[in-house]
Amino acid sequence: MFISHLSQLTVNPGASVYGKMLIPITRTSNLKFLVDFVNHFLKPGGEITFLHVIASELFTISPAEWRRAMSTISTTHLLSASEGMRVDYRVKKSLSVAAGILDEATSGGYDLILMANSTYRKHLKYIFGSNVDEVIRKARVEVIAFRYMDDREMRYNRILIPTSGHQHSVSAARLAEQLYRQHGSDITVLYVGDSNEEAIKALKPVSESLTAMGIKHRALHRRGPVVETILDEADKGYDLMMIGATERPLYYQFLLGSTADRLVKKAPCPILMVKSASTQQ
């Protein structure tokens, strides 16, 4: 069950990554911020769909649930009306939030799911919780998990890409390219570990990808505890950290307790994590 409406949005003509984005939202989502952010990566003529999922096992939805859903969706309507944006917004009922997102992603022909939370959730044990974990595990399209900061204007002057050399980090570099083209971003690729040989091996895929795209960047090798060393580098004035999702086997939940989740929770700047569609877990 869903409600859908389509209106117009202005697309950044320099963007060229995704043609159809799915963005699950709640009542606390900063929609203006999200539109400004994803517009860096949307192809001309592309579409953004905001999705609110009502998780319920009941056949019918209660009036209170509908009021909450309509309150969330009405915000997107006001946003699109005030800024002339092309945006599809939907309300969908499902047994769980994750199931609703995955169902919409499968049936709607999207090439990206963007899961975003702000720092208001900083007090939670895991910022990206089980819904995001399940979506990342099961989605057959690319997924971005993005933690933004409501109290800070988004800037792209300095970007840090920690890497262990896997495919998802290369996908992060592809997104960094768009920001470099539009903002002239200074990009640093970082590997943390003891071995020089492992550092060369890990840095090579991302560095070669950036070089092939004509992007100037620096490659750093640091020794020390992985999370603490990455955070120490990030604290040196970076505006955004971009990481690839882990490619280790999944047993229960994707991020819980992992290096990625610890970085997301503690990073001094906004952080974007990407899982490419080409590598399924």
C-alpha cells in the first residue's frame, strides 16, 4: 500500500552518477539538507523518491499512523513546492521498515538507496541500527549510509577516504570525483596498518581510480590503532569522510561493532559509507 506524488526539482547539471535515488525518511529527516547533498550526484533529468514506511502487521493502518505518515510526507511536498523540485514521495505499509525499503527498491528500478541520519542520534549505541544493516545486506543496488550534522553547513573543501583496498572504497572514490569536479576538493586516501606492502596494496585501487579520473590526491600510510588513527587524521580539518562498507562475512548485523560503525559514531565530520552494487554479501 502506498501513496505517491510527483513534482518538479532542479537538478545540478554537473552531476552524473545516479539516475533514480530512493531516500527513506522519518519525521526527523532534514529534507532540505538531503536534497542539497544528493543533488551533487543526480544525473540531469534524474529522479529522487522520498519514502516513508509504516511498519505494521495489521491489515489496516490506524488513523494515528496515517497522521504521522502524512505529516512526514507533507514536509517533502512543501519543499518541492517552494523550490520547484521534481520529487516523488511515497507512503508504504510493510511488515518492517527494512522490508518496505527493499521492496520499493526492487520494484521501483532505483540505482541508489540513501539511508541518512543526523547527529541527533549520537546518544544511541549504534547510529545506523538494524534497519540500515538489513538494507545494506540485502539490497541489489548501491547503498549509501550518510551521517550528517544538522548544526553545520555542509562543506567539501577537504575529503578523507580511509581504505583497506576493497571495491566499496573504489565506489567512494567515484563519488568523491563528483565533489572534486564541483568544489575542487582536496582529497586524501588513508591506509592504517603496520606493513608497507599491505599499505601499497590497499592504497593502489583507490589511488589508481582517482588518477584515472584525473583527480589530484595524496596517499597516506599511518601506523597505530585503526579507528583512533583514522579519527586523529579526520580531526585535522576535514569536511567529509567517505568510507567503503566492510566486505567481511556477515553473520548477524552488518555494521554493529565494526570499524565502520565506530567511525560513523565518533567522526568529527559528516561521514558517508557506500556499498557498491557489484559486491553482494
